Amino acid sequence: MVIAEFKNTEEHFRDTCARYRQCGRKRWFMLVLRLLLGMLCVHQGYHAILHRQTGFIIFYAVATTFFLFFPQIMDYFARAQLRRSPYRDEDVKLEFSADGIEIKSPTETTQCQWTAFTAVTEFQDGLLLFRGPLFHWIPDSVVTSDGGIAELQELAR
């Protein structure tokens, strides 16, 4: 059995989101889409400036900013949701066994079978576990049991 313990802080949440973005899931597609939409907005905004259409100028300026800074905007809203969450700053304990994972915190206890996890991505300093649309970042530094991250990697496969 492998045990990992961490505090559900904004820093852990930020690290989890950063690892998710590093996985490359739809990363290039979204980047190209954002750049194309941003360029389209800049082009249309330029024509709005030439024809002195103030309403369109403002619209295209806002749209360009939105498309270019979409990840930062979404991070801001996600952190704002975490600040209001009842799970914020809770001590979370994950117990990994051959049967699955048990997640314990003062607010809830959850058990998941390994079949509920759809993918595992290994990083040099931890694992990112995918459970449907959810994902869990397990850094090496939070694993407290003797088996360590090597046993956790074996269980996750």
C-alpha cells in the first residue's frame, strides 16, 4: 500500500493544472485555434479602425485579448472557485492499493477502483492520474510510504 498526503492549497491546484497542460492533450490544436481567432480579430479590428466604427473597435479589442489570454483567464476563474470551495486547505490522504484508491479528507471519503482511471502520465517528479474528466496530480514529495513512487507507478499500470 502506498500513501500520499498533501494539503489542498492553491499552489497544489496550480501545479496540477500546469501538469495537465503539459500533457499535450489538445494543446497544439487549442494554441493554433487561439492564434487564428486572435489574428482574425486583429484583422477585423484594423478594418474597424479604418472605417471609424467605435463599437466594433471595442468588440474586437476585447475579443483579441480574450483569445490571446484564454488560459490565464481560465486559471483566474478556477482559482476563484477554489477559494470558495469547501475543500480548500484540507489535508488530503490518498491510499493506493491493488484494489484502487481511497481518498480521505475531513469533508469526504471516496473509493475508486483502478478501472475508473483512464490514463496515467508519468513526469520526472510525479504522476498525473486521469479519471474521466477529472485528474489528480501526485508529486513524489507527497508520497510518505516506504514503497514510494516506484510502487505507485507499478500499481497505476
